[in-house]
Amino acid sequence: MFFITAVAGVLDLESGVLDYCNAGHEKAVILTPGSGTCARLEEAAGPPLCTVDDFAYISGRHEMQRGEVICIVTDGVPDARDPRGARYGMPRLLALLERLASAEVTAATLVDAVYADVEAFAAGAEPADDLTVLALRWNGGRSERAGSDPGEDARARVSER
């Protein structure tokens, strides 16, 4: 009767290779800077944990480009409702992310933009679920950024409201 959704990943900060697994979560969205396009990480998707006995989860792999951003949201984002009961939905989120992908976007900017858009849509309606957004931007490996701050490999921002 109980289950949990989860996403796990390991990012190689030098190469930008992300190995990940998704257990019942909304699929992550990749924003390619300056492209105005987004793609979803379709591989490595399985059911929520504790729903299928002995399910063999597999991992996926994505090679991030410099400046690329990954966005992961809980189902509270697409399930958010406006005062009339209409859902926010994934198509609306993807349209917002495509607009953000038209320019360079930081993890913090992406998280703030998603929250602002969902809150504007909800127009004060009571949230039915949590609203969690994770954004991770890979800024390139050390060899690509000689002389820069070693802490600049990746920047992530996670917020929950």
C-alpha cells in the first residue's frame, strides 16, 4: 500500500557523463542552452519502489554538454491545479522549459521560473501535493575551464515548497 518515487544519479564532473535511474518519477528534462529545445530522459524508467516485487531497475546514461541543464520535478508540478480545477500539466512545463532553453539559464533561474509559473497558474488555489524542483547545470570539466574555480564543475539547486 506504500510506495516511493525516486531518481538517483552520478555525474562525472570532468566528462559530464550522467548515469541515472528513475523509479516512478516524472522523467527528467534536458535543456540545451541556446537551442530552444528540450528532451526527456526516456531510458532507465521503472515503477515506483515497492510496487513490483523483484523489479530489475536498469541505469541510463546521458553525456551532458557544457551549459546543459537537467530539470527534475515531483508530480506536484504537473498535478498543480488552478482555482477551477484545471491541471498545470507536463505540456505547460515543457513549453516553459523550451522558452528557458532559448538562452543560457542557471539552475537557480530555472527553479525560480518553474515556481513562479506554477504559482501564477494556481492563482492561490490550495496545493494538493508537494512542489519540488531540482535543476543541475554542468559547466564543463576542469580541462575546459583552465584556471577557474574547481567548485564550478556543476551547480545544482533544489527547492521544495
